[in-house]
Amino acid sequence: MATTEVVGGARTPAPEKPTRRRLDLRERPQLWLVPAVFVVVVLAWEYGTELFSVDEYVLPRPSQIFDALGRQLGDGLFWSHLWVTSREALLGFLIGVGAAVLLGTFISQVKVVEATLMPYIVAFQTVPKVALAPLFVLWFGFGLTSKVVMAAVISFFPMLVNVIEGLRAADADRIQMLTVFGAGRAQIFRMVRLPTALPFIFAGLDIGIVFAILGAVVGEFIGAKEGLGYLLLQTNYNFDISGMFAVLVVLSVMGLVAHFVIRLLQRRLAFWAEDTRVIGA
Amino acid sequence: MAIKAMGRRTRPPAAEVSEGTWIEVAALDKRYQPRRSAPTQALVDINLTVRRGEFISVVGPSGCGKTTLLKILAGLSPKSAGTVRIAGREVTKPLPEVGMVFQAPTLLPWRTIFDNVMVPAEIQKLDPARHRERAQQLLDMVGLTGFERKYPHELSGGMQQRAGICRALVHDPAVLLMDEPFGALDAMTREYMNVELLRIWRESGQTVVLVTHSIPEAVFLSDRVVVLSQRPGRIAEIVPIDLERPRDLGVMSSDRAGVYVDRIRAHFNAASVID
């Protein structure tokens, strides 16, 4: 999480914080500890597998994975797989998260709707969404749609819970303050409830984007002719275990990049919240 | 001075309101009726008239209903019986001619100090340019010049509370209500804020109703101190404070101030309530 801290150091609204702290290794040992752990683990993995002569088909060495990664990145077909999965995940994410914001706002603002829908939402939340993937492929086919639906459904729930919780979290004293000055419902919503919910919404986005990638890949497992999930299965069938690991690395990087983009937006837009309470992960 | 010269924006007072009864509380009763238990009487037969521009403090033991009285004046809490009028208007909901300072500064952390001060003007959709100017004058007056673009967490508690006072005054209210505004501050800052408040009041000319725990604070600031009895709260005495203005902290070591403090404190000692 060293990178998070670096982003934190560049926070906009606290200009009096000296920037030279950024490189203070004594105060923030994670700046060297995190890379150090990476190096140690990779070295142990590399030489451990050699020492105990672990078969490449069981656990390839980091150097072999690195070679496989290089091979894939040089292959145009790989990039098209990456593009397919990214598009599925992103579309599903936007649909799932958008629907969650709309429904969550509606639920949090209208008591009857909340009372009516909450039991269903709680019940549906316990369904393992991943288990619905075969159904979606059956309904929506082998193409893009079934993966988008999967990604949308799986990123919808954590977002919904966060939106509802966030819109409820507004401080009673702040609401009272606005009331004294004559604010109506809509003004209270805009001036206090929405800003209060923003850190929660970002927590939902953060989980949602990772879940959306998961949803797209699972959808591809069930039935697809392209995408990183499909490639994962292909490399598996071909005993190209190094290639499999390389795909896993790429998927992790995708998740990380998405996570940091959202964190960056959060530090810009919800800068006052020091840390985010994550709900529904 | 400059602040006063802007003139009052507030709606003209309702017909035939005299400046002598700027705030009028008559036969006010407040009962709480919990769902499954006996009703609690919070305030009994409160009668009080406040002149325009007067500084009134309300003191009383914990739970005597002084904050309840303030909330009724603010239109946040409904009364059970009686009349409450501010500038000739019956208070049934929050009135735009009221400004309020709370126990905690209650600033919005996502707004700059300046934008926090502008909140009432925004809510009431008042002319932005004019009130921006007024917000700046108020911030200058309380010594927050240069902090306009800061966020609340970058300011000390005392500075935040001063911003809260600016916010309560930005829409030029006819009445300023203050609910233990300095209770959370340390003793030094509190004394300093008392002096500041007197200066702000002198310059802005608002009618002030201040609820406080501190008897010396009430004596130092007020024209009259309303002493409430233990729950159910009744007016035990209204003590006029005849100390010449402008006052500084030296006034408090005078014998006359001491007499006032003792006289008010006697009410609490009689009720064997230490507050």
C-alpha cells in the first residue's frame, strides 16, 4: 500500500504539509519495506522452485512467467483479449454502479420503498452471484452481453449497500444547522447528505470495479470465444502454466490500475475524508 | 460600523411590532410526551420580552430546559402552549430572520471557511455578490482574514467557532441565538471569545439570546440574565445587569459584578444544584 501513501502525500487541500516528507524513509518504512518484500518473495520463489526441482507444469518460476508475459505482450491477439475483458468489465461496472446509485438514492429517500425492497435485497445479496453465470450465458449467449450482465450484477450490490448507508450517514447536527437556516429537503440532500455519502460511494466504486473484472472473467469461463478468462482456460488446456500465470499477472495489474484511478478520484473529490469505511466487501 | 452600514435585509417587521417586544414569549409551556410513559414537563409558563438590540442570557441547572427554550425560538421544536413571536412573526418553523450558533461549530468539512459562512445566504437564495462582500467583512471582523480558502480541519476550535458566528450573521438576521457556543473551548480562549462576541455584537447590533452554563459569562455579556429553575423550567428571576458598556474583562473583578454572580448563584445553591 506504499503507493496509496504517496498519493496521500500529494493531497490538495493541506498545502501546509511539507512535501519533503515524501521521501522520509524513517517515518514511512513501507517505502522500502514493500519493494523489499517483493524482491525477497520473488527470489525465494525463483531459487526455491529450482532447489526443490518443482515441475514447471506445477509452479513455473518467476523468470519463466516473465518470459511468457513478454511473449504475450508482443502478440496482437493478446491485446484484443485484454480489450474484450476490459470492455465487458467497464460496461458492466458502469451499468451496475449506475443502477445501484439510482436505486440506492430512491430507497434511502422513500421510507415505503425501503421497507418494501430491503428484505428482497438482503435475500438476494446472500445468493452467490457467481453461480448465476451459467444462467446468464444461457440467456444472453456467448458474446459480450452475458459478461456485461455478470459484471453488472456482481458490482451492483456492494455499491447499493454503500449508497444507502452513505446517504443515511449524515450528521444530525449538520442537518439541524441547515434546517435552522431554512433549508428544505432537497437542499439538505444536496448540501449534506450527498457529500457525506461520497466517501461511501467511492468505497462502493473501489469494490465494484474489482468485482466487475471478476464477473467478466467468470462469465468468460462459462462460455466465450475471447477475453482473458477464455485465454486463461486455453493456456490451462495447453499446459502453458507460465502463460496462465502471465494472464493472472495482467488481471491483477488491471485491478490495481482501476483501484488507483478510483483512489485518485476519491482524493480529489472526497478529499476531506481521511479514510473510507468499506461496507459490503 | 461597516457591517451595520449595509442596512437590514430582513423582511420589514410585521405590523405594529414595537422595538420593545422584538422577541415575545408569553405563557410558553413545553411537554414531552414519550410514547409509553408519563409526559415530562420541560418548561412552565415562560414569559419574556426582549428589546431590539438587547443581549439576553439564559442560565439554569442541567436539564432545566434552557436549550429547549432556544430550540423553540429557533423553530426547531414545537411548543405545547403559549405564544412565541420574533419581530412580530409567530414562530412555527425556522424563520429566515434568525441566525444560530451551536455548541459545536458544525462546519461542513467539504466547504472552505468562506463557503461555510455563505451557507445561509445560499439556502435563502440571497443576492450572492452582496453577501459575499458581507461574508468577507464578517470574517475580517472576527480576525479570520486570510483563512477564507482554508478548510475547517485546518483551523483551531476557537477559529472554527468564530466562523460559525460569521455564518449565523451573514444573512443579517434580526435575532442571534447562541446555544452554549463557547462550552467546548478552554478557559483562556473562552474569555477571549467573550470579549470578541461583545465587540461583534456592538458592531452588528443584533438582538442576542445566549444559553450558557457559565454565570460569570452571562453577567459579563448580558443586559439581563434569565435564571431558570430546575426541571420543570420556570423563570426564577430575571436579573438586569447594570454594568456600563463597553465592558472589558476588568469589569468582572468589580464588586458589582461579584454581587450579580452571587445573586444568580444563590438560586442554584438554594436548589442544591451544582452546575
